[in-house]
Amino acid sequence: MTSEIPLHAKQRLKGLRSGVHSSGVFTSDFSVNEFLLVRKAGFEPIGLCVGSCVYHVGIQYASWNKNQELDVLSKAMYHSRELALSRMRAEATAMGADGIVGVKLSIKRLEWDEHLLEFIAIGTGVVHGEGHKGFRAHDGGPFTSDLSGQDFWSLLHAGYRPVEMVMGSCVYHVAHRGVLASLGNIGRNVELENFTSAMYEAREIAIDRMQAEAGAAKAEGVVGVDIHEGSHVWKPHVIEFFAIGTAVLPLEQEIAPEKIADPIMVLSVND
Amino acid sequence: MGFFDLFKGPSAETLAAQQEGEARRADILLALHNGTVPTRVQRRLEGARSGKLPWIATLTPAELIAVRSHGIKPIASVSATCWLHHGWSWTEGHQQGWEMALRRLRDEAVAAGANAVLDVKMRTIRLPVEESMDFTLIGTAVSVADMPPSPEPIVATVPTLEFVKLLEADVVPTGLAVGAAYEWLVDWQGNAARAWMGNIEAKKLSQLWNRVRHRSYFELKKNARSRGNGVLAHIDFSQMFEVEQNERKRYLARHIIVATTVDARPGAPFPHEIKMAVDMHAGATPLTGTNRHHQSYELNDEEGAI
């Protein structure tokens, strides 16, 4: 390799420069590639932002043989995630971040009480290297995004910027099947329309809510959407449909479109 | 909701929400019956199509770059489900279930004014409902620049980057094909497994496998013919069981193959040369396209009737 090691780095290698920084220390959970690409995108990490929330999820009863949304539980899953995320965002605002990248949102069950859930949101606060404020969210606060550093760089080079992490949740009770109903279908393959329609309704509610959040954030679209199902603490016929993604807006003048390189297609010879 | 709330009547708000829910469920059931898209889904898709609602894409940001360079525009997330009770045959139900889900997915794509559905994932929710399985497809409907909406959008079970790569090579991924077959073998002579004889081929079982596999590949071909001139088989699922009943052994062999169908022009040149590159992605990279696109066949030892 013929590339020069910068003077600053050389001095540190030679031991000429002390490791003590007057300007403070940044914290992040970046990998090496992530760190380099976030900087390449023009941003500097300033610190990890954390928000957590321990939430007591209420109880809701559903009729045994009925499809329905369990709105009390939906609201709980929403409210608790919202609390964790807004606390994380408040921390970022306090440290003057323009945005948070690589947000990881996780849910943990607490051992001693099945109704207690712990929600944790953690991400790395970043500032624009040249103090550009155009990357902030529509309300002037830091943007949030669950995209990794690599994805963040890619997104900017696709001509978009992240605005807000958006999500939609629907906790749903799927009806049980009566014994008589099951007997009628012996010897035939038939669709259980009741179950099919339960999936449709629950999924639609979750997607709708996520889309509404993106609309409220004045976004053009939502990228990296994941729609999945999970059951956290509930009975076997209760599932949560959860949609999550990053709402994005096209870049206006932050990166001129002509500066965006054309991608090169790669056929990997690795398996 | 507190304990004492149970004795109170529902509030007006709750009642209204309940009524809305009932109407929504009735509408979904009606749509399933008539083979149409449920009203609420239709409304969302039309909103996204006209740009009134934000677009929704399961694409990664890296894929958005390809979208920009190849004129592909995400519209909305589309999905379809068929929850099938297999009172007749579990194995053959897979063909039936995915086929139905595929048709419904295509209907949603038409409603979204799409040319294609990309990144289609096969999913199954495991609820403890006896003898039944959920066949769900989720993907992103996209339109291609300067093309009118297609009356029959193609369904691509590959992620966007792979889709673009295939297109550049003049190959169009067109959908899913399923081949499924099973057979029961009754061991009348009681010598199919030959467990007592040392090294020897269990011929009857070999032949059983042979027949079942050939039949499922035949079914796959038959199923794929209407969609393209080739398949890339990505799921190969097989099981064999021994069942003992009235001191007689019976064997069940079943085989399911799921494949992406492609429409390829033989001998089309590939426009790229090979270059070395460094991939900055940490861990799994989208370049290799090894993202798992299904979780419906995770276990190879699942119980179930035929």
C-alpha cells in the first residue's frame, strides 16, 4: 500500500502525542467500517444516547372465539416504545446532536413479573462536521434512524436523508376454532378464512399506523421496513404485528445530485 | 384496564371502535370470498400510488441507490395470506397455499399500480391451530420508470439488488413455483428397513425416495411452465417417517420444493467484467444476497399429517 499515514496519526504512533484529549471523549457502539463511513458521510459521533422504560403491560380479555385487536395491549406496546425513544432523543438534544444513527430498539422481559417489560432504545448521536442544520427532523430536533452507519452513508448517497424512526403496532387476538368447525373439514384442504382475515386485519392496522407516523413526520417514504410478528408475554393466540422503518426525505442541497456516484454492480464470487 | 372497569359498560368510544372493527372484519371476509382486495388495503395502496401517502419499502438504503440508477420506484408494502387447513394433504397443501397467496399478492400489486413486487418473503406464523398452516407473502410493490402499470405485475422473490442484476443479464424473475409430492409405503414383508443385516441398501426406501422426488420435480416443472422457462430452486424440504400400526410398518416420504421462476433468454451476454472490490459492510453483506427470504421451512423435522 502506498497511501500516506496522516501526520496526526503518525505522531500518536510514535508516542509524540499524548492520549489525553482536552476536548472530551466521544462514545459510540460503531464498528470500524461504520465509524469510517459515518465520518465519510460528513458526520462525527459525539456520544451514545440511551432511553429506557420499564412498563407494566395491562391485562385485556378477549372472547375465545373472536378475532379482535387488543387495543389496551397495542397502546401499551406503543406508549412504552415511544417513551424509550423520546428519552433517547432528549439525551441527544441535550448533547446538541443533529441526529441519532444505528438505533437499536429492544424489548426484554423481566423475570419476576410477566407483565413487566423493559424497553431500551440506544443509538449514537452524531453532528454534521460543518455544522449543517439541514439534516435535522421536521421539528428542529435530531433525526432518528435505525440504519447502521453503512446504511446511513448509502442512504445519503441514494439522495435521501433520514427523518424519523417510525413504527406501527397491533396486538391481536386470533380466534380459536370450535370443535364442530374442525370436524367439517376432515378429508379436504380448505382455507380457514377466519384466520386469513385475522392476519390481514392485524397487519393492515400495523402498516397503517406506521404510514400515519411517516405522514406526520412529513416524510416522502419509509425505507428498510421490517414487518414481523412476535408474542411477548401473552397467551398462544395473541400476537403482535410490528412494522418499523426509517422515514426519509429527498436531499435538497445537502449533497448535490450530480455528486452522487453511480453504483457499480457486483457479482460476488464468495458464497 | 383495571379490575373494576370490568363491571362498567363500554364507553361510547369503545363501542364505536368495536363497530368499526366489525365492519372491517366483515369487509375483509367478503373480499376474500370474492377474490378482491379489502377496501382498507385498497385505500392505502391507492393513496401510496397517487403520492398522497408516503411510500413504504422493505429495501435497504443501498438498494435505493440501485433504484435511482435503474428507475425503479417503491410504492407500497403489499402482502397476502392464505391460512389453509390440510384435512386432505399437508404436503399438497403447500402448493395450494402458496398459489393462493401469490394470486392475492398480485391483486394487491395491481391495485398499487405496480410493474413488479420485489423482495417477496415467505412467512409463516406458528399459532397452535391444529392441522393448518399460514402461507404469507410480504413484498414491496414498485413501478419502473416510463412503464404503464402492469395488469399482471411480476413477483420476484429476490431482493432488489439481485433483481437489478438479473435484469441487466436479460433475465426476469417472474414468480414462485412449488412442487410437492408424498407417498405412503406399506411394508408388507417387513423388510424395508433391513436393520438386522449389516451393510445393505434399503432398496424399497431408496425407490420410495426416488419416486417421490421425481414426482415433486415433475410437479415443479408443471407449475413453473406458465411463468417462465426456468427455476432457481431455493427451498428443498424433505422428510421421511416410520409409523408402526397393527405390527406393520408404514413409511411416509414427502418432498416440497419452492423455486423462483425466471424468464431467461438463452445465450444473452452479461455486460460486466470482473473486478476486485472491498466490501465495507460489517458482517452479512447485501452483495452476496444471502438474506434469508423465508422462515416457513426452518425446521426439517416438523410434525404433521401428510
